[in-house]
Amino acid sequence: MPTLEVNPDSSVSVREQLKMQLRYLIASGHFNVNETLPSTRSLGDQLGLSFHTVRKAYKELQEEGLLRSQVGSGYTVEERTPLAKSERMERGAQVVNDTLQQLVGLGLSDAEIESLFQEQATLLDHAGLERKLITVGPHDELNRMCAEQLSSALQKTILPVPLSRIGRHDDADYAFCPYPYLSDVLDTLSQTDVLGFATHLPPTVLETVARCQSHDTLGLVTRYQDTIPPLSEALRSRTAYAGHVIAASIDQQADHLRGFVEETDVVLATPASHRRLRPYLNPSLHDVHSVRVLVSQASIDAIADAVPA
């Protein structure tokens, strides 16, 4: 958990200090959307505060739209609709003005103040906290696959965002999406650097499907129902497979999978569905392969070159 500290001797109340730090940690990605914050009692014990003080801070952040409260689950981070740019700039200007007055009051010269700002901006940059990176796509399961690959390659946190909800992320610094959706993302995120990428399926999977005969039955198992059409279409178009495809998703229940796998000659399962599928498989009877959408290496290299380290 990120370190939180309060100074009881500060002129700013400990509740306000806590709220400011939590705002920062949420905005910088230390606490992710849907992540549960420490309980009011445990955080109070950690900081030497009353749990009533922590609860009040949490409630005020909830009123701001940063947190949500559920009985029995505590407080979790809410996906927040960003303020309009004009309002962000207005509030930011007030914060900067207050800070400048304090720095001048300490006797710092203009050159020293400028040096401090540059130093702190550099520290934020090196920590990777000032940039919001997202992947965008219409199919959540496929989008998450791409986000995981890019996060691993860039060593940065990349948030998968549904294409239908990108309007809530116009504060993103960089957005990455498959080329077919590039135009839509550019139109919506006019202030964001948008980069497209190419995808492909694993060669081992394509080889397996291409070797299937027309009388073979190919089974496709995904986590979500809406993953099936684009994935099955990609498998057919890239292998010319003309045989029978049956598909199932596990987003609700997996009881139907036992009979499903018995009807297939080859089973392809996405990573998010493979674990739920495993109890119904007999390795000696079922030919099972993991299938995922991969971001091309050329696209990964281009994105890595475009995003500052």
C-alpha cells in the first residue's frame, strides 16, 4: 500500500491532508478503479487518527465522486468523469497561486521557485505519474489482452477502456487502439495523443486451425459473449477454415462446458476462460490451445518510441 503520512502540527487539518494525499494517489494510479481502500479503523491506527476522522475524509471524497461505499465492502475507488478542461485549469491556477504565495513568503527568489518546479516535475515524470495511458476497443476481453501486453512492454500502467466510454477519459495523455477504431478515437479524444496498432493471432493457433478438416468441429471458449464474433471471424479469415465452429462463453456459468467440449475435435480457449474450462477437459481426449490477440512487435516498438520513458 502507498505510504500515507499526516502532520498534526500543520496549519492544514489532518483530514484535509489525508484527502489531498488520497486524491493524488487515486489520480496517479496508485489506487486503481474498483480497488478497495484500507478500512477506516486500520488506516486510522496506521496514521494515529480516529477512525471517525478517516471515515469523514472518505465520505467527503465519496461526495466528490472519487469513492463509493458498499455495505460490507468498505470504500472503493470510483471511475470518475473528469472535469472540463476550463474548470481544471481554473482550479489548478488557484492551487499554483496559493503555492507561489507560500514560496515567496519563505523568501525564495524567482529563480529558486522555477528551479523547484522543474525539479518536482522531473520527479513526477520519472515516477511515471503524470501520464494517463489507455487502450481502447469495443470488446472488453480483447482490449484487456492488448492492455496487458502493452503494459508489460512499456513497463507502465495502461488502463483498458471500452470504446463506448472513452468520452469519460478525455484527460488521457496517450490512447492506443486497433487501427479499425482509430478514426473514432481521434474524433472523441481530440486533446489526446492517439496511436493505432496492428494485431494478430498466435502462429501456433493459426497452424492448428488451418490443419483442421472440413468435417472437424472447432470449439471456441471465451469469457464474454461479445468476444466470440470477432475472434471466430479472425480465425476463419486468416486460415480459410470452412468447417463447423461452436462457441461458448463463461461470463455467467460454466455448467454447459462439459457437454460442449465432448462435441469438439479442437478447443481454443482465451486465457480468461481457460481456468474455468480445465475441470471439464481430459488431456488424453481433448486437443486444447490457448488463443489470444497479440499486438504486433512493430506496433509495440512504435508505441514505445512515441511515449517518453
